[in-house]
Amino acid sequence: MFENLSARLSGVVKTLSGNARLTESNIKDALREIRIALLEADVALPVVKQFVDTIREEALGEKVVGSLTPGQALVGVVNDKLTELMGGFNDKLNLSAVPPAIILMAGLQGAGKTTTVGKLAKRLKEAEKKKVLVVSCDVYRPAAIEQLKTLAKSLDIECFPSSVEEKPEAIALAAVDYAKKHYFDVLLVDTAGRLTIDEYMMQEIKNLHQTLNPVETLFVVDAMLGQDAVNTAKAFNDTLNLTGVILTKMDGDARGGAALSIRQVTGKPIKFIGVSEKVAGLEPFYPDRMASRILGMGDILSLIEEVQGNVDEVEAKKLMEKVKKGKGFDLNDFKMQFEQMNNMGGMGKILDKLPGNIAEKAPQVINDKMIKKNVAIIDSMTSEERRKPDLLKASRKRRIALGSGTSVQEVNQLLKQYEQVSQMMKKFSGGGIFKMMKNFKH
Ligand code: GDP
């Protein structure tokens, strides 16, 4: 996401940071670049104009001019304003209602509502330990009801039954009643969407909203729609008084404009972003982190959170105990670390969040192909060999290379890396790089 915008803006950051002095001409160049970058990213024109005006004002202000490193100071201003533009801080879901906390999902057809209901339900159940009920009020598309039912089943979440013969409000009220009787904490209500905004649909969702009086009314919108996303958000906001927005498909080639202008235009916070088709692909939206990412300064905090979410606590603890007891770090442990990288969506996803200068160098050292190869090599070893890598002499290495479709040289390379990591582990006696990263946060 944001590739072009990020490339252009991190270019501006590089130039400004490199300049000891700010002159009228390099400020002008930077402002022009920022303007073009935002327009290309499909940010709404009035938003671009206001943004560039604010930066211009600040560039001439005391904070920048009076600074010892004005270039850096201006980069700081751009970062701050970008963060502000996207809402400033992460706005959490409000679940503080008498249970069930009702969350109404609104949006056009294909925006990703049903998928997002599944993602949110999973998140609330796993991360917040909530008892969640979902229900579909889309009485026009039996397939939509079926889709939610299947999704909920795969997540082991209860889905309140509904059918196309019923009225949306009747379904919703019955679901609320059921949720109360069975002590559900949260009720997620999926609704019908149309391909475009139409009066009938708006009236229907307005009625549902009035009947349910939800604590959250979230507008789900496809980020790839660009400026159109902002227009639809505005129309829904005028009708429904939204409490938040979820931008989906941020993993696609969304230019990012919607993320930048939607807050400004609707005044409503982006609470989450959808970053994959999979149920795990939902992230809380942090404007500050997103701004740093766009400016090529990386998003280490999100990466750490992801690591925390993906590391198997039990495994990490076991490993730590083992190393502490002097039992050493063997090739099984080494393989587990590669697998954890894979669980996080591979190196591509990880690199995406690292600052540009580090990410540029990293692919030469480590990439997905290498991870797969290393796992294959370790898989071709016997369990004794994995526990005692010293056994690996020439003939065994040849057998392993053959078994894994690699060469003896590649087997040697893996063993060398293993040796290095093993040394490092002894030094830290922690639980591998992931454990080190976990500690880093505290
Ligand atoms: P609805 O009509 O609003 O309920 O939309 P759906 O939930 O059926 O989603 C429409 C399509 O968008 C499906 O193919 C989803 O898999 C896809 N989709 C939803 N969210 C995301 C996302 O964050 N990333 C990607 N890549 N696809 C998504």
C-alpha cells in the first residue's frame, strides 16, 4: 500500500534531511513534490490544498527556521501534520454499552462488510475474550447470509439464523433478544449493500440504526475506490451519524488517498484497516505509525505487535528454558524461527514495515525463498541430526542436499547461519530474535 506516495514523500524527506539550510527554493520544491504526491495518491483536492498551506506556514515559522537542523524540523512538521490529517491517534472500538454492545456495519456491496464482520468477531473473541454473536440482515442476497454463516462456523462463532423471508428489523431485534438471553458481550450486525447509494437502501439502514441504537456504526469502505470512497463515506455519514470507518483492501494497489482524506472530510476516525482477504487481515489504524510508514521511516511498533501476536508463547518459553539450562539451541529450534517468519506473512510483509534504508538491504540477506529452502534442508535431516548438528559430516550432507533438492554448499551455508545464531543465543540466553524483539517493547 502507498507505494508511490511513499516513494515520493520519502524522496522529499531524504532531500530535506540532507539539506543543512532551508532556502526559499528548496522549500518550494519540497512543497511542490508533496502536492503532486498527494494528488497522485488521489487525496481530495481541498484536503491537499489545506495540507500544503499548513506545511508552508510552518516552514516559515519559528519552530523550523529557528531550529539548528531546519530540514529535519520540516520533516518533523510533515510527519506531525500527516498524523493529524489521519486523526492523530488510534480510536478504539467503544464497547461500553449494556451488553450486548451492538456494532452495525454499513457500506456498499463488495466493500468487504461480511469479511470484516468475520475479522472483527475473531479479533474480539481472541484478543478481548468477548462472547460474540453475528447476524446477517441482508435479506436480498441469500448468498450473503450463507457467506456469514460459513465464515462464523469456521471461526467457531455463533451466527444468529436469518432468512430472506424476514424483515431486516425483525431479524435484528430477534438477534438482540437472543444475545441478551444468552449473555453475549457483542452483537455484530451485517447489512445489505447496493452497488451504488440508493434511497431505499439508505432508508432501510436508517430504520435499522434507529431500531438498534448501536454503540458503534462502522462504515466499511474499499480503499481502492479512492476519491469515491470519500464521497460515499460522506453520504453514509450524513444519513447515519457514523462512529467510525474501516478501510478495506489496503493490501491492494490502493493509492492511499482515502486513508488520508476520509477523516478530514467526514470528521470520523478510521478505526481499522483491512490488509488481506484472510480473517487475520485486520489491523487497528494508528495515524502516527501510518505517517511514519508513508514517509519511509518504518513502522516498527506494528511489526513488534505482529510478532507478539504470532509467536507461540509456550514455544518461546520452552526455548528460553532450554537455552538457560545450557541445553543449547538445536536445528529444530532454528526451523521454528523460520516458520514463525512465514506465519507473519513472509519477509515481504515484514520488510514493508521496516524503515526504507534497512528494508533495501535486507532482501540480499534473507528472503522467502531462502526461508523455504532452509526449512526443506532441516526437514531432510534425521531427528538425531537436528539435535546434534555435529554429526553432519560430508556423506550426511550429501544425502541431505539430495533429499532437499539443494547443494552441499547450501547445506553448509545453513549450518554456518545456524552456528552464528546459536552463538548469539548463548549470549542473550533469551528466546531468539523474536523474544529479543518482545523484550525491546518493555
Ligand atoms: P460485502 O459485499 O461488503 O459483504 O463484501 P465481502 O465481505 O463479500 O467482500 C468482497 C470481496 O472483497 C471478497 O472477495 C473479499 O475477500 C474481499 N476483501 C474484503 N476485505 C478485504 C481486504 O482487506 N483485502 C483484500 N485483498 N480483499 C478483501
